[in-house]
Amino acid sequence: MTMHKLMLLPGDGIGPEIMAEVEKIVDWVSKAYSVSFDVSQGLIGGCSYDAFGVPLSDETLKTAQAVDAIIMGAVGGPKWDGVDYDKRPEAGLLRLRKELDAFANLRPAICFDALADASSLKRELVSGLDILFVRELSSGVYFGEPRGIETLADGSRVGINTQRYTEAEIERIAHVGFEMARKRGGRVASAEKSNVMEAGLLWRQIVTEIHERHYSDVELNHILADNCAMQLVKNPKQFDVILTDNLFGDLLSDEAAMLTGSLGMLPSASLGNGALPGLYEPVHGSAPDIAGEGLANPIAAVLSFAMALRYSLNMGDVATAIEQAVDRVLADNIRTGDIYTEGTVRVTTSQMGDALLKKLDDM
């Protein structure tokens, strides 16, 4: 029997609730297929700060680096707003991504047909939507130095963040974007701000060079990030793969989330060169306002596990089965509150997990 090592990092807010539903799916996979999972759990984010004084302990990081895949819930919440910046919950997630060298963030934005009317756009604009964001994740303005808040000679303060990209960092994420496009519709839109940012200009130059040397079979279009944001709400189905940097990828993929109906529907994968495990997490946040109430949508977390099966555990057939189960549950008009509309059946977090399990059993 094949053995895979998984680490679950539920995190803060609704993280533990959605992770409980992921655990149900993990158990189902282990029983339905010739595979077993060695599952460990750890703390990250605010709960880790409360327990250890840091948002990610060295011990948790060491354990995470030794598994085959990491599934995370969410981090953060107003409880930790007054914590020093380098100790805030989000710092733990940034450190984990950096230490895993998880430079390639894959964020699919897919509109299931049953949710086309839940989108903020008209059905005809989003029905059949299937975009993949390839976001550089370990560099750019979130990591660039210098950074911080400094006090000037006149006593006023200045906030500093540095947008910084090396040629090598752009090259490796460009390769991922083009390779993904080859497996999809064969089109890449590279989004930056080359008109006002030197880092964006270098991004455009390097992506062009990589395209000319290695991927002439793939269609490449350059687009300014602000125009990309506009086009996402004007004509989103024009896009196949959107390749972009850390900051713009964060913003644009969250915008695309509303085209699919809810942030609660979007999974993500953060991958490196294969030497270290991939990190899989829903795009949504910790939603502390509904934590503990059974209102959270677990589908993004479940789909993140499906991405782990596909990209880290070489179990693409099982990933497809989970994705089909999600599609069938939605087709049966079963909804958590974030995607509920009149005429559908509102369910709790746990009930949504149970509905997914029933569909998997019936397949």
C-alpha cells in the first residue's frame, strides 16, 4: 500500500472547521484507494503565536519540510492586530512559503455551471469560465528590502516597501506559466506595470525572451495589470493563463474569485522545484466573524486537497473524482451561506462535507 505523508495546518478562524471536512475526504480516499496517509497536524498563524510566541515555530517548519504535501486552512484575525509586524499571523504563512521555496502559486478560477447565477457578473460572461493564475509567490514587494516604517528627521514617518525581481526569479515563474498553458488553451497573458515600474519593464523583457526561446507554440500577450483588472470584469473568458507577480497576482486572483461566485470556492497550490513539499490552501481568509458557527464553505479547502493529489501525490484520477463530486453537489442545489440563493438548500459546513462524501460514495 502506498503511503503519503500529509501535514494539516488548520490555522485561525474558520480554518479548523474547513480542515475537519478535508479530513473526511482524506479518510475516504484512504479507504477507497490503495493508499494510506500519515497525517500530522501543527499550528500556524495566530494560534501558533498564542502557543509559542511566533506565528510559525522552527519545529513545525521542520516537520512541514519532511512531508509530501501540506494542507493549510487560513491565518489571521483582529485578535492579533496589535502584534509586532514580524510576529503577526500572516508572517508565519510568508515564512512557510519562503522556506519551502514555493515560488509558483497556481490559482484556478473556475465557474461551476450551477453557480453561474451566483457570480456578480451576468451568466453569459462567466458560464464556462476557466482561468489559471500563475502568480510569483516568493519575491516581489512582499519580500523586497528595504522595508519598514521609519521616522524622518522632521519627526514624520515613512512606510517603505521595495518591489524587486531578479532575472532568475522571473525566468522560473515564466516557465511555469508557459508549461501550464501548454496543458490548457495555449494562451498566456502576462500582467505587469511596465509603463511606470522598472521591475515591470524587466518582467516584460524576460517573459518575452523566454517565450521566443522556448515557447513559440504558446500565444503570449502582454497586458498592464490595471487593464487586466478591467478586462476581468468586462470579458473574463478571453483569458486562459494569467502570469503575474506577487502583488498583482494577489489582487487580480481575488477579483476573479467574485466571478466564480465566492472566495469560498477557490483553491490554490504553491509549488517549488519538487525538492520540498507543495503547500495547498484555499484563497479565502480566516473569516473570524463567522468562526465556530458552521457557516464556512469547505469546498475551496477540499479542492485544495484535490490539487495536492494531482500535483504532489500523482493521484490525478482521485483529484478528478473529488472535483466531479463538487460539481454534482452544486448541481443538486446544495449551498453554504456564501453561495446560497433562493430556491437552493442551505447547509452547514459539516453538512456540505457529508454531501461531498455521499457523492463520492455514489460515483
